Amino acid sequence: MKLSDRDKQMLNGMEGQAVQEAMSHLVALGEAFGADEMVKVDSCHLLIDWMLAGDAGLQLYEKFANMKAKLRVHTTVEPIAFDLDRWDEFNLPGEFYEKQKSINLALKKMGAILTCSCQIHFNHNQPKFGDNLAWTEGNATGYANSIVGARGNRESTISSFFAGITGRLPKYGILCDENRQPKIIIEIDRKVADAVSTRGSGTTSSELSLLGMTIGDIAFDKIPAIVGMPKMTNEELKNLFSMCSPALTATLVHLVGITPEAPSLDAAFGGKIPKGIEKKRITLKMLQEARESLSQASTTAVDAILTGCPFKHIYELQEIADLLKDKKVKEGIDFLIFTDRSIMAQAKVNGLQERIERSGARLYQDACPVMFPHRLIHGPNKVFATDSVKMIRLIRGAGKPSWYFGSLVELIDAAQTGKFKVPLRKKGV
């Protein structure tokens, strides 16, 4: 792999031991992927949650903090398992709090901004066209690649951290032009496009999440070119790109007419559509089947409602506050909503937190429900409901199988009654 003079200096230890170790790892990573060179990194986004990083992650961060390592590019961090200001409301094992604080302290020493957010592309770490990113978060990287025209793989915790220390990253994966062309065309049936754009208040987050999952399941390990998508807001795009983890393995989706590299279908393929390219079509029936596959519980009684994966933006909180007007959450039902600190600050100023929590729901910052140790504190029999495909798929894998999937309207109804109304399937759908 070709290294610049500065890369060689870092590798040879001329900028200190921490930089040398980080660069050594990145060189090995580049050689493993057959990268030809390193590229400049413009920003980083790191995993910080102790449950996922574990003691090994804590030791890694503390080791480099003790070596006085510094993050030389803008660096933000992922959510954690609890709200730092309301930690006593989370029924977590005691070690979670102390070890999380230790990780936080180590990263602060190195210059990371403790955003504790999965939507940093909107608030804290906004990418520009052509930026090279070392981000761990799938939905944010998917948005950055597909809407902004930045470039980034979904990096590991270690590679993104070392990229932050060196400001460099091997040029591999979809950092390379030749790896960014689509391998499949997915057509969105007109009825599907109409349905996801005209459902009305309280439905679009679930519809776009469901459509994203269906696209991701079809494309899986192929970059798709999507034809026929309706115009979407940033919040709707965020929910769509939640497919980039865990349904789609790539973090680039060519939305024809929206993605900078795909003003037309021909342009997405570099000027000419390959003969014999695989084509698929998404119908309303497919969406209905996908919806039904997500609701797997033996009883309609629900114990908790969870929404905010990815985190809710300010306009989504406004929508929730409006939908909750004059409604009350049934006693014994947890209705938990998740966002980040910057949005929470706006929610407080605009009275949205007070309006939401007046109903009995709770609005949290910092915390992501995917980071909860569900196997320990909830077990398999508690029934949860959500409007997020990503939440269901990730938490099912962590030992929490009993779920219902629905719109915000359906979730709020379940929060009031304690039961989830399974919608009847429409004839012919």
C-alpha cells in the first residue's frame, strides 16, 4: 500500500506511540482489504456504549487516553444505555453506570464530543459532499453517502477510533469509485409510493422504516438503485436509511433523482445500465407480509411502547406531542421515547417534553433501547411495541423476541388501552 511521507512518519513513531499503534492497525486493515492508499478522514463517529464495547473497549479507550492520544478530526459518539441526567430511572446492573462513566471520561480526555446520538448527521457532525467518513452508525452513514454524497463504510469501533487519532483511513470499500455502482435495480410500485407518502399524521415513520427493511432484505449485500421513491423529508429519509443496519450490509443506496451520483438511472451506473442487471419490484402485498412478520407475540397485551430508533428529531417529537393531546398512558404501561441532548434542549424550550410527559410517557436523551441488557432486565416474555424495524431486529437478537410493529397512532392506542390492536389485512393486499 502506498503511504504518504506523513503516513510513514506516523507509522515510524515520529508522532508518538499512540499514533504509531493506530497507524499500524490501519495499515494492516488496508493491506487485508487490498487498499492502494490512505485517504484523509474528515470526521469520525465512535461506539461508546459499555454493554457493546465491553471491558475490552473500556481498556482500549483508557489505554490511549493514558498515552495522551488526541482525536485530530471532529469526533462524535453513539448513544448509551441510560440517560446521563436521569440514570436512576433505569433498572440497570450497577456496573453499567461506573464503567460507562469511565469510557466517557477517557473519550472526553481525547477530545471526543459526547453527543450520545445516532442522528449526528443532522445536528453535530454534518457531512459535506466528498467528505471521507469513519462512522460506526449505519443510518447516519447511509444518509451521508446517499443524500449528501459523502463517502464512508460502516466502520468498526476500532478502525473509526484509530482513524480519529491519525486522521487517515485506508481507501477501501465504498470509499472507492468502482465500488459505488449499484448491482440491482429495485422499482417501487406506484401504489407503494402513494401509500408511504399519504398515510397521514403518525404513520410515516413506520411506513418508511418498513419500506427500508424490504429494500434492504431484497438488496442485502448489493448496492441498490431505487426507482419510484416519493419526495421525502429528512426525518423520513432517516427512517428509510435505518435499513443500513441491520437489513442492508452496504451504506449506500442510489435513490434515482435524489442521490447526487444518481440524477438518472443511467447516471447511477456510470452512463449505461448493464445488460441482464437484476431487477425487483416492491408491492403493497410485500409490505403487508413484511409488517406481519415483525409482530410475533402470543398475547395482545403489551408491557411497553418504545419509539426513537433512530432517535426522534424535533418535528417528530412535535408530532408525538400533538397525537398525545388529552390522552393518558395506562397505569403499568411504559411509553418510552428517545432522542439526543440537542433535540431534548429544543423540546424543553418549546414545551414538547412537558406536553409529552403530561400524558404519562417519558422522553429520554442519551439512551438507546438497543443498548439495554434486555435479557437481564426484561426477559423473553414481556411484550413490547414499536414503529421501528431496526429496534425489533436488533433487540430480538439480544434476547427480547416478543414484539408488535405499528404506526405511532397504533402505539399510542396501545399505550392507552394496554393492548395492541392487530389490524385486519385488507382484501387483495
